[in-house]
Amino acid sequence: MNACKCWAAVLIAGLLLPNVAVSADAAKAAFDKGMTCLDKKDYDAAIAAFSEVIKLDPKNAEAYGNRGRAFARKGDLDKAFGDSNNAIRLNPKLALGYNVRGSIYGERGNLEKAISDLNEAIRLDPKYATAYCNRGISYGKNGEYDKAVADLSKSIRLEPKDAVTYFNRGLAYKAEHDYDKSIVDLTEAIRLDPQNSLAYQIRGDAYGSKGDHDKAIADYTDVVRLDPKNADAYCNRGVAYRHKGELDKAIADYTEAIRLDPKMAVAYYDRGIAYQNKGDKATAEEDFEQAMKLGYKPP
């Protein structure tokens, strides 16, 4: 009787093993598809692929971590946070889980927890470029610009072709008033990602701070080409035109900024200055009054 049971067990195992192998192969194929979709920024397809992996292999921590990445890039931070927690629960030594959760804490402004998670990600994987980048971003948000530059520089050494890292180091340099270094980094960010309108905008601000108003205008013009509803870009281009004495162009840009954002107090105030410089004191006073009503406090 015992021998029969033993043979039965062997037969059952023999029947089950091919199905297990098929499931493992299917899970791997779905995982590979998910990673390809992540690289292509097709986040919906990536989420679908990693969900399939999780269905086939519910204990796959990396699938949860990478699905969390996709959710985070789509802006669905709640789902991303849940997936990162599951990844850490299933594998407490998976740096990916801490990196995703740390980046979400950073997005939500909980910088202490963000830095703590990213510290852990880096401890587990000292060559994790994205974790250094995310920790650098958190340091920057916390006003610790030296630490931000150090982390972002480390990230660039590990991964020299990441536009996001150059962009954020450019932001940190700008915050330190090192406009030349900021411009160099933002130029590289634009080279790597020419559609990043915000990189043009921040570089335009840096050029403006240096007094190079022509280059600032060129950058703001690229911003409005890429993002025609960007009221800040019109307002800032108006400032550059005003500094050049091109008051009609400045007024046109301020007016467009106000059309896009009727509560932009600074645009009213700056347009008032332009009208004042043209000698139209009555219209200038109207703009100054509206700016004050919207809560603007002159510097």
C-alpha cells in the first residue's frame, strides 16, 4: 500500500511539473515585457504585464517593485506606495522597493522618510544610480544643496545618460546661484531630452539671472512652443523683454500670462511697470491695484 502511494505521488508530481514550468516561463515573459514597456514609457502596458507576473507568481517582489515604478511615473502614488510596501514585505533586501517608496515619500514632502528609505536602498545596492538621484532630489527639496549636488554627481558617474539627473543637479546649482554650472547641466538635460520644457524654462531663468536676456528669451520661446499654456514662461519672457526695453513685447507677454492665469498677481505688477516705463501711468496704476488685490507684495 505504501509503495502504491509513493508511486502515485511520483506520477502526480510528474503531471504537475510541466505546468509549473509553463507558469514560470509565462511569468518571465511577462516580466521581460513589463521591463521593455517601462523603458519605452508605456506605463499602462507595463502595469498590465507586471500584474500578469503577480497573478502567476504572487510572491514576486521585483514585479511589485517595478509595477510600483510604473504607477509612480503615471502619477498614481497611492498604488505605487502599496506596491513598494508589498515588494519590501516580500523581500526586505530588495533595494528597488525602498527606492520606489522613498521617491514617493519625497513627492509627498515627507523628506525625512524619503531620505531614510533611499539610504537603505543605497546601503543594499551602493551602485544604484536612481536611488542616488532620488536622494539628491530630496536633499534639494530640503535645502541641502551641497548634499544634493554630491548625490546627483554620484548618480551621473554611475549613469551618465539620465536627463532627469542633470536637470535636478542644474536646479541645485541654480539654487546655489552658480548659474554657469546650472546652465551646463540644463543644456545637457535638454540634449538628452529635447522635449523637456521645464529644462528650457529653468535655463532661461539662469540666463536671466546672469543678465543674458537674449538667451533667456530664446529659452522661454522654446518653452511656449512646447507648452503653449505655460503662463510662467510668458511672464518671464515679458521680464526679459522689459529689461531689453522692448516694452510692447513685454506687455503682450504679460497680457498672455494673465489670460492663461487671471490670478497671476506678479504678471499684473510687472505689466504695470512696463506701462509706467511707457509713460502710461493710469493703466499702470490699474495693474498695480489689481496685483495688490491678488495679494502681491512688491520686493
